[in-house]
Amino acid sequence: MFAVPASQGMHQMVLHTALHGVSSNDNPLNVSVGYIAAEESGFERVVTDWAEGSGVDAVHVVSTVPLSVDSVTAYGWSQPAHFDNETAFQDVYNNKMTASWWHNMTVKNASELNIRMNAHDDADLDLFLFRDSNGDGVFSSGEEVARSWSGSSAETIRIVDPADGNYSVAVHGYSVPSGTVQFWIDIEIVGGDDLVITDQLSLTQGEIDAIWPNGSDTLAGQVPASALQVNLAYDRPETAGIWTGFIDVIIEGDISLRLPYTYELVELDPEVGFEVPANLTQTNVIVPVRLHALDTGIGFRLDDLNWEPADEGTSIPDADLVEAIDTDGNHHNLTAIWNSGNHFAMPENVSFREIWVNATLPQVEKWHDYRADLTDISNNSAETYLSVSYDATAPIVSISNIPWITNQATLTYTLQTEPDASVRHGDTEIELDESGFGEFTFQLTEAEERADADSSFFYVHGSSVFDIEVRDAAGNSLTRDFVVVFDPHTPSAALLDVADQADYHYTPEQITTPVNMSEGTLTISIPVDIRDWCLRVQALNSLHETVQCESDPLIPRITMEDAPGQGTYLSEYEINTTTLPDGDYLISLELTDWANNSAVEEWPLRLDRSVPLVEWEVSPGTHDALFDHRQGLSWLSSEEVHIRFTIDGALISERTGVTSGALFELNHTGVHEVCFEAVDMTEPQENDNRFLECRSMLLDPSIYSTHVTANWNGGLAAIEEVEAVLQRGPDQEIWWSRTDAGGRHLIEPGASVVTVVFDLEEGDNQFL
């Protein structure tokens, strides 16, 4: 059995038979070719947290052929050096000390040193290894340890159990036709006791089947024929980097297999940050501030952790508690040292893995801006910032366009507050712009205007009762409650009664006919929420008018309780028309409620406060005497009137008009009571304009005595006829006759003076 290192590419195994003990060439042989490899899922470790840098591991060595292991040993750690594209020059060909490429290194506790190299192009490069044996720091020709100087650039040096010390690898350009050439070189040191074998065991077939039921990827999918489990223990290297350990497996026949174990110790950047509060926190209470510094690698010094103000107005509070864990896992209370600022008091050999600085935000209302930075021993650094606002003052807000009462169903109000505040209308979020300005529109619920025995009030409910809450980023809040009376109702009024100065009462219809009113009281039903009113009495055909206006200074109270009440009440308005002429007027009542709803109610009014001027007479006659029992009445009024003419209480004439007359006869003489009564258009009212005049007039009986004038009566006449003059009363007949004759003669009523001619006969003539 023999084993060879596996490398990439095509491999060929050639069996050369020198002597096999028979005369023919066809002696059968059993040849088994297999793979032995480290299971690729192990043999490497990446450590980022140095506190977990030491530990144990278990790796597997698998093979497609049976293995009989004699021993297993381990070495670690060393850092291989691989240079992929280095430059060599044409050096003095016979002077190795003129080599143009050198690499210095320190070897300690190593069991083996391997160096390989080759050029990328045609050249002859030689490889030399020197050790500073006298420790003067200078490598001389006589301190050469080994060389490889074949006719090509493929050179290899292997040193077993090299002595501790400082070494240098030199690449000498023996023949470089182009003057320069690129080459690669690997330097591998096997050694160290930080990787050790704690146990080794061969796995049974059952264990193999359980671990690799589908074959091993390392063996190209084949199920291992045998497997070795190697249990390891390792310690962390001192510095970061890629370290290599080796596991040497000696199998039967003293065949050695070397399996590399890669250990990568990563030095991450340190971490520093403020754990609480969150950056850009705004708070209205005092909050803790905790700075946390962590380096999972080599660690950091206390003096390399800095917490400082980020602006001139910020001060760093003293720490309440500073706790630390060093890289060895020890706990420290650093509160006093931290607050003193004397961080240099910590010993140089103490490095920290983790520090917590606990403080309290100063009770100063402002933005507190902090900066912290951390630099570890490897000079990796990190920084962080924290801005915290302490604000215990309620936000300032300006709310506009919210009236206490409106007649508009839709209400839009605006507000201005802090830009980072949040605003809610009830349960609805109001969106603000970047300057903190917002606008909100919503629908109001109608209010109900009512009045009880004490006062008038608005019953407000629904969406008209709301609150606006403003909350700043620090948690301070301000809530303002609003009640908006939404009154869309146009006021109306009803005229119920009109009373004049004599306390006569009229209906609205009755005042459209003339009324004798110089002063009056209007009783009107109006809504309970009237703020302003103006009462006008305005002439329709002239510029005459009276105006009176008043305002109610008492604002109706607002209640959210659904209390009973009435929506209207009776209001009395005094009017004075003494300065107004009679005529047609319009009473107008203009009402405006508290929501600025307004309306005008109108009622017609006709005024007539003048007693009619009447001239009347009866004739023939005088003011107190009647000359005839047949009379004529004539009259003239200043306005249309309804007249009644009576004599001795008996109605003689009744009619309506401005002027007229009447003929009548008296049936007896003597004193008569003659009355003339005239009422204008106010007659339907109780308080009308009435003219009444009565006269005592005498119808003298003597008016009806007959007077005869006959100068010839009782005398002697020598003529054939005589004349007599008769004066008779009004409407009297005259009968005359001769006493000696039977006939009578009639003189019809007519002229009051009548001449009668009497024919005389000789002798005594008597006339009757």
C-alpha cells in the first residue's frame, strides 16, 4: 500500500512488474485504488467572537478503501503565506545575495517548514532559505539553511523540525530573459500545540450509513468504506488572521496523510451604540440613556471609548452605573473612574470586551445630541450618534375658523401646531404638512333651539360636539373641546294681536282696514334664539316711517342635555304712530338669530285717526229754525263716511258716501231734535272715528197761519172786481167761495203769496 497527495488534474497509476516469480506475463494481480480525504464539512472554523475562540471539534476522515490507522497527531497554529503574483528581476546570476525578492518570518515550535514556488512565464528562478543564526538582524550568505536551484522555476524546500528563530526566504533571478517575471510562492509552517487530538475512533458501518446515507460529497457521492472520527481541542491564536493546523494520520504501512485544518480568526469592527432610548426619541419624561460598547475581537482600552456632546448646547450627564467585562471574562465596576474622566487609571494590560454606561437624560427641555466613538486595539473603529428631545411642555396649537354658532352644515377649520405633532378630530387623524399646518372638514348635526321657564338654550348633540387632540412626538398632549351650534333655520314670526291706545284689540286682518291707532302694542310669536330685531312702520305712498331696533345681549346657553322646551315665545313691540299721517303702511319685522339667519315678516296697516269733517244743513231754515215742514238735507264730508240722519230719533236718511242729500217732511210743528251722524272706514272697529251733531230746530206753527190782505174788505166799491192777496203756509191749499153760492174754488199748493181776483156783484158780496 502506498498513498500520494491528491492534486487537481488527470492522474495515472502505472504498475511496473520487475519480478513476479512466474515465466508468463499474465499473472493476475488485485489492485485497489481509492480516495482518502478530510470530510469537507469539517476541518475549518471561522471565529468572529474571540470569547468563543477556544473549544472542541470533531472531524471525519473518509475513504473509499478500508483504513487501518496507527496514529493521529495534530499541530497548530501557523499562518501560511501565499503570494500569487510577485515580481522577480534578473539578478547577478552567481550571487544569491543579490536576490530581488525577500520575505522575513519567525518560526517557533514548528515541526516542519515547506516552501513551494514557480514562475508564470519562462525564467529560471532559484529559492533560498536563510536563518539569522547569530541574531544580529542581518541575513548573510553563510546563514543559508537550504536551497532549491533546478534548471526551472519550480522549486521546493522542506525542512523538518526547523529550529526556532527568524528566517528569510529569497527568490533569486538566475535567468530572466525578459528582465522581469511574475511568480507565485507558498510558505507553510507546520507546528504549534494549540490544536491537539483528544480522541480518535473508527466508525462502524452502521454509523457510516447513518452519517452518509446518500454518500459523501468529498468522495464524489460514494458511501465511505471506512471512516475515522478525530476529536479535537483547540485554543485561540493571539492575533486575527487565517491560521492553519495540520492533522497527520499514520495508516498501516507507516503511510502518512497530512490533512490541513483552517482556523480563521476574524477581527470585526467594534460596535458602539446607544441602546436606549432610540435615536430621535422625543419624550416628556426623564429617560435612561445607556451606551453600549462591544468588541468581539482583540478588545479595547477604556480610554478609547468616548462619549461627547455633538453640539455646544449639550452636556454629558454623569454616569449612574458603568459596568464592564474584560477580554478575560472578568467583571468591573468603572463608575467612579468613568465619572472622574481619568480613564488612564486603568492598567495597560486590561482590555475590555464590553462596557455599559448607564446615565439619565438631563431634565432640560431641548434636543440633546450625543456622539460616541470606539477604537479597538487593532485600530478598528466605530461611532454612533444619539439625539433625544426632552419636552415636557404641551404642544402649542392655533385653531381657526371654529365659530360657536353657524348656519352652514359643513365646517372647515384650520390649525397650526408643531410640525412633528399628530392631531386627531375625535377618532379621525388629521393630516399635517411639513410645517404643521392642517385643515379638516366635517358635517355638523343640527341643533335645536328651545326655551324653558328660565332662559333660552340650544340643545347640541352628534357631530357638533367634538374634541381636537394634539400630541407632540414627546407624548405631551393638549385636548380642546368644542361645541358648535348648527342652526340652519330661517326665523319666522306670526302676528297674533294688535292693541291700540284705548286697549281695543285687532287681528292682523282687521288692521288692513283703517284703524284709529296712534299708539299700539304688537304681540308677535318669534323664535327663542333671536338676537337682533328691527320693527318698521313705513308708508307705502310717502317717505314717512318709524324704526326701532334692539339687540338681545344674552346669548342662549348651550346644553348637551336633551331638556324639554318650546321653540317660540310671545314678544310685545310698542309702536307710536302719532307722527305719521293717515294712510297705508307696511309693518315689517326684521329678525336675525345668533347664527345670522335672517328673515323679514310684513303686515299691511291702514291708519285713520281723524274724525270726518262734515258740513250739513237742512233747508229752508236756519241753524235752529225750520221754515217749512218740507225740508231738504244736504251734507259734505272730508272722506267717505257712513251717515245716519235722524229727526226725533227716527231715521230719515242712511247712506255711505262723501256728499249727498235727502228730502223729507215734518208731520208736526214745534221743536224737533235733528241729528247727523257720520263714521268713516273705521266703523268696523270698536275705536272708530265718529262725527255726531244734533240740533234743536223749531218748526213755528205760525208759519202755517193764512194772512189775507184786502183793502176793500168792508168798503164800498164801484168796480166790478177786487183783488185780495193771500199769504199761506208751506204746502197749503186755498179754498174760497161766495157765501151765496154753493161752489168752492181751489188754489193748489204753490206760491206762498197768492193773488185772488173776486168778481163783484151789485149788492153785498161776501167771500169765504
